[in-house]
Amino acid sequence: MPETRVKLTTNNRPIGRVLLACMVLGFASLIAAGFAAAWLTGQNQEHTRWVNHTYEVELAIAQASIAIEQGETPRRGYLITRSPIYLATYRANRAKQPEILARVARLTADNPAQRANYAKLTMLVADLQRQRDLTVSLVEQGRGREAIAEFFTETGARRMNKIRAVARQMADAERRLLTIRDADQTRSLRAFYIVLGIAGLILLFVAVLSVMTVMRYTRDLTRSRDSLNTLNETLEEQVIERTKDLSLANDEIQRFAYIVSHDLRSPLVNVMGFTAELAATVTPLEELLARAEEIAPDIVTEEARLAVREDLPEAVGFIRTSTQKMDRLINAILKLSREGRRVITPEPLDIAELVGTIKGSMQHIIDERGASVSVAGTIPTLTSDRLAIEQILSNLIENATKYLKPGRPGVITVTGVEERGRVLLSVADNGRGIDIRDHSRVFDLFRRSGTQDQPGEGIGLAHVRALAYRLGGTIDVASELGEGATFRLNLPKILTTQDLKA
Amino acid sequence: MTEHQTVGIVMIEDDEGHARLIEKNIRRAGISNGIRHFTDGGTALDFLFNAPDGPALNGPALILLDLNLPDMSGTDILGKIKAEGSPLRRTPVVVLTTTDDKIEIQRCYDLGCNVYITKPVNYESFATAIRQLGLFLSVIQVPEIEA
């Protein structure tokens, strides 16, 4: 017969694990890249701030230079025109200067070189300012001539050049700084872009891996599902096939049992028949012996008397009992084989009611043996063959009342539960129990267990098992010696005619 | 059987013991017709159809047939006897066998068997059954053979 074995794929686990490890690694790298990018962004901001700072410094220096230069124009105007407008402009400009210079000082406070330059600058500016103030105040006092003479003698232009040089120096220094800081900024920006690029690559890698993993698992799942489907589809066929085989084998056994029992019966008819004939001959012989004893006692030997009166009836008796036993055994086999041929007709059964009927039919035996039979809880309904179930249960209950533990009143309980389309019926007693070694043996034909103090041929449980099989069920026993026994019957909840052999 | 001496009983039974017990009990019922006993189907058929003193050529008969024979099935013999055109098709056949299989019984009646008796294993019943058969044989009419 065709065998269908479908293996579920489990061999790609190492690959899956590697894939998973790669994914974890990818995600870890991605997180690291994120941190790096954040850090680099911080760096970049810092650099930008410094570049801006440099620009600010440059601007401040330029403003200072302009302010200083601008101071000269109103002074000269005032010197020449003595117009108070120039004086006001000069004063306003002068008042602005300290603030502008202070700003340069503030911005360059972190740079020692610039500080030195700044000191030089302030000194020069202070010098220049003193000279300017002097000329302006001379004009104010009406000493214009003196002021102009002073103007001529002063070294204003030189001093101004010096200031310009220092300012230029400072601006140059800042420009150098700017170049460096620009480079720094560019570098950090480049690093940022590199990190960003790497992160992008990792992201791509992880994405590809993820897609691969998902696809792989999906494929595995699909394959598993397909395998399961195939298995499911063929399962029914396999079951049908097996059932067919089983029922064929069963038929074979039934036929065998039937033929054997018939063929055994045939010689048995002879044995029993001729034994009866033999027994019938005893009567005329007995009469003959009696007459011989009466008419001619001398011809009657002790041997003849024993033969006719004892040996012959004894032999016939033994042959009779043995053949009768053999007849019972053969009939048991026949009954079993006939049971296998009986047409099973499933119908809904109320087990509790059935147990009640059985109880009623054997009430006298139950009372006589001092037992009680009860149904515990509700028993699920069952669709099966009434006669077969009745025979099974009555056999089990009868057995339970038969093998009680002396001195303990028998309590027999029938229970039932439903479990995944099957009904488990239990017949439990508190009797003498069955040795674990005999648990499977008790279901064999002509086999019995424990003390042989009860009449019986060892047929009941064999019959029960044959019936259980016939109904698509199984039976087993849970028991310990002296502790009672529980016979558990597992039957399909709904027996359909398809379950039975065709 | 009104013409006692002319109706022969043909017994086809492979078991000598059974044959003997059957004969004894038929005799006990007061039947004195001649009984021809065959233990296999081939010889029995040969006698039935071809023997000069056999029923086909020489007078009416009654057949006691066992189904379990060594060389052929009893139903085959029954089929041949009851076949269309057989000179013995009206000859009463009593199937006397151990088989009590329903289907087998049906088949025998379908083939035209006149009586089907299952041999009881218990000898008391066996003896009673055969004696009753004997009583039955003593009252039935057997048709003439059409040559």
C-alpha cells in the first residue's frame, strides 16, 4: 500500500539563527551610528559656534577701527571750524568708544595673544584720545592757535598707523583662527556625513536582512502549512486504508474462528454421540450382570462386576464432562465469531438508563452478592449499538459483583466523560482487584486471573473486548491487587456505519 | 413413503461416525429402507447419475447431504442434483450439516434443497432430531424419476 510520510522541515534552524544574529548586530550598529551622528552633530554645532565667534570678533575689531577712525573727522572739523556740531559729533563718538572696545575685550578674553594685542591697542587709543581731548579742549577755551600748533606737533598720523597695524594684527589673528575653525567644521561635517553614509548602508543591510528573514520564515511557514495540508489530506486515506486492512484481518479471524469451531464440532458430535451409545449399553449389561448373579453367581467375576458397575460408568462420566466443557468452549468461540458478524445498528443511547435496565435484570445476583450499583454524575449520550453496549456493561458489572473482596460490601460505580469526540465509560469496583501482570491477559479468551473460586470459562472479558473493538473502541483496566478494579471503555461518541467494516 | 422398499436413501457424509449415528437413529424411528453411504462427493455423484442401480436409472430416492465434504462442496452437489434438466431435480434433498450460517442456509434453499437441518452437538438433541427426521421420512411422498 502507498505510504505517505511527510516530514516537517526543521533542518534550516542554524541558518535562521545566523540570520537572527546578523539582524541583532545590524540593529546594534544602527543604534551606534545614531549615537555617533548625534555626537557629531553636537561637535559640528560647537565648531559652527566658534566660527561665528570668530566672525563676531572680526566684526568687533572692524567696528572699533571704524570708531577710532571716525573720531578723527569731527575733531579736525571742530579744530578748523570751531562749530559746535563737530564738537557734539566728536563727543558722541568718544562716548561710544569704550563700549566698542569693551566688546572686543570681552570677545577676545579667551585668547592670550589677542589680549596682548588688545592691551597695546587700548594703550595707543588712550594716548591718541588724550591728544585729541587736549586739542579739542584748547579750541573750547578759545586757544585755537595753540590747538593747531599742538595739532601740527602731534604725532597723530604715526600713532594712527600704529593703531591700524595693531587692529590689522588682531584681525589677521582672527582670520587665522577662522581658517583653522573652518577646517575643523568641515572635518566634523565630513565625519558626520561619513557616519550618516555608514548608517545608511547599515540600514540598507538590516532592511535586506529583515526582508530575507521574513521571507525565509514565511517560506518555512508556507512549507509547513503545505506539509500539514498534505498530511491532513492523506491522513484520511491512510486511516481508511488501515481500517480496510484491519477489517480484512478481522474478517479473516472471524472466518478462521468459524471454520475451526465447526471442524472441531464435527468430531465432538461423534465423541458425544458414541459416548451416549456407550452409556446406553451399560443398562443391558447391568441387567445381564444382575441376572447372571441371580441365576449363575459362579460365572460372575469380581472384574466383570467392577467393569460394569464402576469402570464403565466412571469412564463415560469423565468423557461426558470433558466433552461438555469442550462443547462450551467451542460454543464460546462460535459466539464470539457470530458477534463479529452481527449487524451493528448505531442509535442514541442513554447510558444511565441502560445501566438501570442491566441493574434490574441482575438485581437478584447483585443483592445475593451484597453489592450496590450506581451511576455517578451525568453520562454523556452516546450513539452506538444498543445490544453491544448492553452486553459490555452487563459483563463488566456482573464481573464486578462476582469478584468482590470478602468482608467488604461491593460498591460498583459507572461514570462517563466526553473527550474530543469520544466517550470514556468507566466501571469501577472495590473488589479484589487484578494483579498488574494479568492486566492484558484477562482480556484473552479462556484466560482468568486470581483465585479460581468462581465458575466461568474466561470468556466474558474476551467477549467485551471483541465488542469494544467492533464498536471502534478500546478497553483497558486499571487495578491493583486488593484495591478494586476500574475497567475503562473508550468509544466514539457517534458511531457511524462508515466506521464499521463494509 | 408409501413404496417403502423402492425408495432408497442415499447418504453423502464424510464422517463415518456421523453416518453411523444417523443411520442408527433413522432405524430407531422405524425406517427400514436401504441406505447407501458415500464419504465423498465424486463417488456419490457417480452413483446418483450413472450407476445401473442408482436413482437416476433405477427408481426414486431421497438424499441426505452433508455440506462439508473433502473433495467438493455439498452445495456443488446440491446444484448438480437440482440443475435444470437433471433427472434428479425433483428428488428430495435433506441437507444435514453442522453449519448454521444464515447465508449458507439461504444458499441451500435457493439451490433447491427441500429441508435443511443443523446437526445439534448435544447428542440428546442430535438423536431426537434424527429420529424426528426418520418420522418425517416415513410420511413424505417421493416423486417418480422421469427417465
